[in-house]
Amino acid sequence: MGNKVSIIIPVYCAESTIEKCVNSLTQGIYSNIEIILVEDCSSDNSWKVCLKLQEQYSCVKAYQNPKNSGPSAARNLGLEVMTGEYLMFVDSDDWVEADYVSSFIEAYQKYQPTIIACGYINHDEVQNAATDYFGWGNAETVAVKSLKNELLPMYHGRLLQQIWNKLFLADIIRENHLSFDTEIHMGEDFRFLLSYLEHISGDKLVQINKPLYHYIRCSGNSLMSQFGREKFDEPLKNLERLYTYLGMSAEEKEGKLEKDRKEQCELWAYLIMHNMGMKNKEKKKMIVALDMQNGQKLYRKNKILYDKERIMVFLKRIGICK
């Protein structure tokens, strides 16, 4: 049957998606799994659906936070109750390929790496209806690389920051009391991964160059859409920690972080502009505050981009553009 894999899924207002998510796991090739659903006091029927799935599948265990506390607290509860030897994370909006779990287990048993990561497909159903593949280009399906040599390319290729495209050893987490930081709401997954890397030895990375995970951005109430509440320096703290892990000098870190701050301004401006819950006047004020010298220019640039995206979405909906 193989070693047990615990899969933690935080659930919040996911009554329309959680069944597809869980079904994609239960119908997978690898059968020795426990699916831990942690429902976070949703305003919809998510908890009822979780209880239904628990009754339907013997591998599903449903838990509920005593109060709405966010995905980090939900995942932490999952860490407390997991019983598997391996650990994976899935988000309740998403779904996976049939060989998602089995591919990771086979790769770990064959190579005994420090970390394993797979490719994924990003389905953006909010802004531009685009479907993008993130992986390693035309590389072989499974490749073994130096972890420290690949961390920065993975970060810039949007393959490092996530936890749902990786496999973790549960004992490393238990023995070192690792958990998610509930005080931050952007970059908490990346911070957890960095904590994990700091407590595991070796320099072997296995890349599974297949889109085993489907990330669905389909909610206007997602964290990306509500962006603007997080402290600006939190993502930079993660990068500084990554650079320390890679053994960079203080001078090297300072130079890279200065460049990162500029890139962070661009990213935050884009995300603030796409915040569905903010008025345009408030968006402008926040974007200008990011960069006192170039804030006006940054706002105009992102306003034009945002308007173009909205037009493209409209044209696709009425059939003028594909």
C-alpha cells in the first residue's frame, strides 16, 4: 500500500469547489492518503459539504476552526492532527492530476531528495481568462539538480513560493515544531517552506516537469483581489531569509534586496489596482505611496493595463476575441 500521505486542505467559502478538489485526490493512483479538511467558519455551506465528504470517503477527516482565523491557522490545525509520513498541501479551489501524489512518492523513494517540486497550470478566471503552464521548459520529465543552484531560478519562475507543488517529510515538521505564521497574509506559504528548508539537510532537488496541479484563480474575494492590507516588507523578509540560506554576504543581500524593492513596488501596484474591494481613489493613493518619486507614473501605467484587461475580458465574453 505504501507510506501514508497526509494532505491538508484549508476550506473557506468553497462549497462549489471542494467536492471537485477532494474527488481529484480520491480518484488518484496513490490510495494510502488521508485528506484533512479544515473548515474556517465559512458563511456558506462549506462545513456541510466537508461532513458529507467525510461520510462518503473513509480517507477524509473534517475539522472546523472554533472561529474564522485564516488559512494559516487552518493549516496549523491540520499539522496537529496529521498522521502520515509524508505531507502535501492542496487549496480548496484547486484540483490535481491522477498521478499527483504517486509521482511525488515515486520520485522521493527513487532519489531521496531534499525537496521535490512539480509543474502546474494556472487558470486565471478573474482577470484575463488565461491558462499558463509553469515548469522547466523542454527539460526532461524528471530531473535531479542542485537545490541551492536552482532556488533563485525557481523563485523567478514562480515555482518556489508555493507549498502545493511540493512534498514534505512529516517528521521534519513534527520534530522542529514548524507551523505557519498567522500574523502575515501574503508570503506565509513561502515562509513555511523556508523554515522547512532550514531544518532539512542535503542539496538535492527533484524537478517533476509535469503540470500535476491546477491552480484556479476564480474568486473575486481571493487574497490577490483584496491585496493592499499586508505590510510591504513581509515579502522582502522572505527574500532576505532565502539569500541567507544561500550563503550570500551582507553586501550581496543589500544589492539584491534594493532591486527586489523596486520589483515589489511594481507587483504591489498591479495587485492593488486589481483589488475588487477598493475604490479607484483609494487605489491611486496606495500606489502613489509605494514610491514617492515615481508613484504617479506607476499608477497611470497600472490603470492603463487594468483597463485593457477589462476590455479584453469583455470582448472574450461576447465572442469578439478568443
